[in-house]
Amino acid sequence: MSDDFWKVKLTGILGDFDLLEKCKREAFEDFQQFYEFIAEPAFENLRLELKKHRLQAAYGRLKKRAAYFRVNFPGSRTDNFYYILILPQNAVEMKLRLLTRGRKTVRAELEERESAFMPGLGPAEIMKLDRESLILDVLARYQEFNYQARTAPD
């Protein structure tokens, strides 16, 4: 081994660190595009459709690494269900977390569950997700939560 091997090793390590930072920036930028072109339009379409059924809904951003969709109880300003997509801090690829929160009744505390967002999809597939697939996932989680809430023993 030459006396300069460690210098080559150091250059490689520092290059790896630079690559990690680049991947983190790209994942963050991908999340911004995902929200702007997929999530936001899907959430708006769903909000408008729920309004036709007299359900108030809202959506938006939580800081810059999360997006939410909220549905209120019928005829109430109290939140019933949240669907929250989160890009974890220091993520190096578009692997999102899904946080669902909901109340069984208007006066109940929020219950929370966290899972992977569409675990069968890779980062590139998430970026190609169509709006309808996202809406269907929101509806599936909303239905599941409310079925469980309405049939759970007190």
C-alpha cells in the first residue's frame, strides 16, 4: 500500500457525502413536484366532490415535507379524518410515510397510525402516480377508518 492510499480513500468518502447531499436535495425537489402536479390537484378534485355530498374538506402543506387532506364530520367543523403524506427528514429517495389520524366521534381524541405510503411502489413509480390512484388511496383509508370507528365497541 502506498503512503497516499488514505488520500484516495478520503476523496472517495467525501465524494460519497456529496452524493448523499445531492440525493437528499433531489428527493426534496421530487416531493415538491409530487405535491404540485399530483397531490394538490387530486386533493382539490376530491374536496370538490365531497362538497357535493355536504362534507367539508381541506388540504395543504405542513411545512415543506408534508401534505395533508382533511375531512370534517358531516355538518360540523370538527375534523374527522386526516391523510398526511410525509417525506422523512434526510430522505435520499421518494419513499413517503403515510400518517392517518381520525376521531370516532366529534368529541373523541384523535387516533393515529403510521405506515409506508403505497409500499409496493418504488420512488420512480410514485412520481408517475396518477391522481385517481391517489384519490382511491385516500378513499380506501377514509373508508377503513370510519368502518372501524363505527363498528368498534365503546
